[in-house]
Amino acid sequence: MANIVIDPVTRIEGHLRIEAKVDGGKVTAAYSSGTMFRGIELILKGKDPREAWIWTQRICGVCTSVHAHTSVYAVEDALGIEIPPNAALIRDLIAGAQYIQDHVIHFYHLHALDWVDVTGALKADPEATSKLAQSLSPWPKSSTEYFKGVQARVKKLVDSGQLSLMASGYWGHPAYALPPEADLMAVAHYLEALEWQREVIKIHAVLGGKNPHLQTYLVGGMAAAVDPNSPNVINWERMGFIAERIKQMRDFVEQVYVPDVKAVASFYPEWWKIGAGHKNYLAYGAMQSGNRTDESKFAFNRGIIVGGDLANVVKLDQKKITEAIAHSYYTYEGADKALHPWDGQTIPKYTGPTPPYDALNTDAQYSWLKSPRYDGKPMEVGPLARMLVAYASGNARVQEIVNGALTELKLEPGALFSTLGRVAARALETVYMLDKMDEWLAALSANIESGDLRIHNGEKWDPSTWPAEAEGWGFHEAPRGALGHWIKIKDKKIENYQAVVPSTWNAGPRDADGVPGPYEASLEGTPVADPDRPLELLRTIHSFDPCLACAVHVVDATGTERVRVEVR
Amino acid sequence: MTDRRYGVLGLGNRLEQDEALGALVIEKLRTDASLLGSLPAPDTVELIDGGTVGLGLMPYLTGLDGLLVVDVINNNREPGDLIDLDGVDVIRKDVVMSVHDLGAGELLGALYVMEQWPRRVRVIGLEPLVIGLGLDLTPPVAAAFPGLIQELLRYLATWQREDAAAG
């Protein structure tokens, strides 16, 4: 039996280690371990709740704004603050821009190389590539000359040895199935997406200030002035700028991203049957336009699907969320009992092997992640969970988008319970999000036109107006999935703060009953052609868009291997 | 001369002790005006608190005449030792080390494949002692901090003088 170790597996900063046992060319058991302690909760204790978002923004490097967003909602929920519609719309516009940028980056720069062989691109015939591209989409950059140029650029990079982020350990792997022309087209779009993302994310600079960490969040609203006719605030000119960026997003998503996902998927039909896992899906729902309680106003529906049963969406009650620590490096009194996040404790107690080590002791504690459960069950979160919950809840626009894609690909809805299902759901929700961006911007314009310039509700800014004790829940759907912040406030200070992030839901370890987490379950049964180069495992793990303890950036100059594959 | 632009990009997470190095360098340069003020052309320097943002930082880095990337750097040296690397070498090594991490190496790599490489790139930092939960630098890294600031200023001053001489 081969024991394959991938450590770390994340392409975005973070620390995740996967151990997979392979027997007879298939994974028989998998273990997912977060190898770094993330203790934001300890830092927040005793701080002013109004500043929590500044700290939580630093939890994760790639999703800074989502933690700020969720944190201010948690405090507002605790203190009963209603925010003005303009503030809610601006928060949603920031979040939506983040989604669209993240999903495109995920596909091209974090996941595509699991499906696309860069060396294939060098063998492609540019003329045939041009024909292929033009058969898929009206995107203008599709001439023979264009693809010749891209091919020359890639060759230059390969020859110079500086392929940089296009480097992959798995070039020429037998599990790659695209024809060279599709490889070249995808690589061209990979490069275009880098340029594109740089332009479109300027929406954040307009709404959030120039610093890469957004500056304009504020408990009670936003700290960005809205005035149609003033300079240096959110005015007509800047709204026009945002509208243009949304158009730019739509062109690329509809003409490049979605067609590419469909094209790539068509060469990997078996991946609609691999990687499902438990088929339990959870979505908090989000983009609530400031409304915390009326679920009908949420852009994404809230609910739970159990065991792939799309006929029954279970209503979500956040009080049924717990975190277990049976296999996690934590301790507290009564450690066998899972706790709701309001009562959650973060007391680290490392019992694992001393690094560097060959294998985890998976019978005991083996992860810095806790095991979140809903009503005792593991739940997958993310784009697939959101699209399935919305689809099964009768969200008409989502049904239209999903059914359209299923018809085109000749698939049943059940095919979505898979690795490719996650990839497809991410692309389809990007289309859905574009519609929402247009709606939110139009709503913001209409408000401003009607003279409503309110952006902040300061009624409860002064702590003397607060109750002696309060508790709140801030929820969001981050690009990677359901994100919750739970806060308890006592004597104007943070008494307890717990963040349950999407990757904890997905990458958490087994619970006290030995039930595996979503990553672990989804890897079971995955075929592995070459245990030395477990490309298939990366496909499924990357389909979740993992990002854990997302915050260590050490430039490693020693040449240390960062992806380790061992067969024992 | 006036349209020259230089950048100091501080990377790292403020919540992880020595990992905060890049962010603290930016803060120091922002709050103590005498530091940049000692340069021939202080106004041409942009300070970027990159945190751990990755590719999202690209808009801030294109078209620079010189870029200093400040981060903790693991190089098996003594904690607090100054490490100074050519940006091109960081990308080349990263090909070997990191298949797909979207970190500093990839950010630079993206500039490279997009043919928007700044005219000069140095990656400068200190060997860390501890990267783990906490808000303060460890003593050896804190002790080396002023020397690091001086080294950054030396680079900026040299580049500015070279460019001024070139006209």
C-alpha cells in the first residue's frame, strides 16, 4: 500500500497537508491536516468590538475583505444596529467584485494546470487553435497570429527556465487529456486573465480606498462618502467607472471563462463521477443587502442539503453548528463535547509529531483545524453548495443558468456532485454574480438619485449605549464558502470571538465518531495512475479552492521542496 | 526625473510575530518622515503594505523603476541576519520550490510573464526566529530592524541618484 503525502497542497498561502492511502490504484483513506495554528480569537479577546474587523481582515491574505465584512455584521447583529441601504449595497459590491476576481483566478491560476498541460501548448498548431477558439466564443483575441505570439512567449519562458507560476511538477502526466490546441488556448487565457484581474479589481480601490487592505468598513455602515456631485467621494464619475469594470468582467466571464470551463470539462467526462464525498451541502446565504433576518432578500439562498437530496432543502438554524476537537490540537474541559462557536474555546495543545515528520498519527489528534458540524453532520461549503441550495430552493435565475449548462453538457443534476461539479458551479455562480452586481449598482444609483446619501448609522457608535452583555452572529458567503464570525461582548469589550472559515468546514479532520471531513471523504475512491505524481488528488482538493491559516508568507531561498510526494 | 517611481512592498502577516516584518517596515517608513526625507527624491517612493494579498497587489507594482520587496526569508542563517536577493533569482528558485503557491514569488512571476518587470527588483529581509501567533518581533529580528531600514534607504538613494544622473 502506498501512502501519498502532499504537503502543502494549497497554491495560495496556507498550510494544508493531505495524506492519502492508495491501494490497487485507488485512495482507500485520506487525512487532511491544517499544519499551522491560527489564533485570531486569542488576539481579539478584550479588544474594542468596533475594531475587530481591522484585525480579522488580517486572518487571511486572499480574502481580507470578507472577514472585515463578516466582522462588522457580527457586531451589528450583537448590538442591533441597522445599516443604511447604501452601505449594504457598497459592501455587496465589494464582495461581488471579490468573487468574480477570485473565481477567475482560481480557475486559471490555481486549478487549470491540473487539467491543462503547458508543454502541450508548445506542440499546438496555432491555426487549429484559432479555429477551436472561434468555434467556442466570439472573444476577439482568437487569430492564428495571436496564438502564434502566445506560443512564442511561452517557449521563451520555458527556455529561460523562468516559467514561474506556470511551472508544474506534473508536465506530461498521462492523466492529461486535452488536445494541444486546447492547451494553448487555455494558456493564452491564463495570461489574459492576469491582465484582466488587475483591471477589474480597481472597483475595490474606488469603494474601499487605495490600500490593498480595504479601509472603509465601519460598524454601522461604511466610511465612504456618497455624493453625486462631489469630487473624491463615490460620485457619478466613479459609479460610471464601476459600471465599466462590471462590463469588462462580464465580457471575460461569458466569452472566455465559462466557455473554457465547458471545453475543459468535455475532455474529462469521468470527473463528473469522481470526488463527491458526503453530498452534504451548507449555505448561510448572503449578500443580504443589509437585511439580517429576511431570508427572501438574500442573493444566495440559505439552507442545507443532506445526502444529495435536492427535493428537500433543510432550513438552517445557526444554533445547530458546533465544532469538535477530537482530532484537533486543542484542549478544554470536556474535550469530547463539541461546542457552539459562542461558547467555543481556542486553547492550543500540540500533540503531533515533531516536524519534519513522515506521517501523522491519524488515530489521535492530527490537525490544527477543528471539525465543524451541522446537527452533527459534516458539510461541504462553497460555490457548489451555494448553487445546489439555490437550485433546490427554486431560485429561478440559478435554475436557468444551471439547467442551461446541464443541457449543453448533456448531464443530469446529479453529475454536479463531483470534482467537476465544483469547477462548473464556481463558473456558473460567477455569471449569477454579474447580474447581481448590475442590480446593486443600479439600486445604489437610484438611491443617490432620490437624494438618499446616508452611509452610516451612528446611533449606537458610543459604547455607553450598549447593553452590559450581547452576542451576535455575522455570516457571509465568501468566495470559498460559508463564513461565520461569532462574537460575545461584555462590558464594552470582546469577551469571546470565534471565526469558522470555509476551509475549516471543508478541510477539517474526522470527528469523535470517526466520520471524515469533506476533503477526506471526497478523496476516497479517487483513482491514482501514478502514486509518484498524484495529479488526481490535486484535482479534487483544488476543486474546493483550499485556503487555510492563510497567512504565512516566507520567501524560501533554500530550495526546500514545497510539494512533497512520498511513497511508502 | 520627476516621473520616476519606486516602490517598497512589505509582505507578511501582522498576527504572526516575525512574519509581521514587512508590514512593520512600511509602518516605520510611513510614521517617521525623516527616513524617506533623507532621500534625494522622497516623493517618488510608494509604500505598499501588502499584507498577504498576493496577485491583488499587481496594480501597485507595474511600471516601477525600482521595487524593494520586504519579507522574512528562510535561508538557514542566524535569526536576524540580513538577506538580500535579486528578484529574478527568487522567481527562478520558486520554480523549483513551490509548484503553485501564490505568494511573493508568484506575484513577481506574474509580473515577469506579463513582461511588466520593474527595472530593478530586490527581495530583502531578515531570517526569522519564530513565526507563530503574536504581535511582536522576536529580539534578534527586532535588533536587526534598524539596519534593515538603513539598507532599504541605501538602495532607494542609490537608484534615485543613478536615475538622476541618467536624466
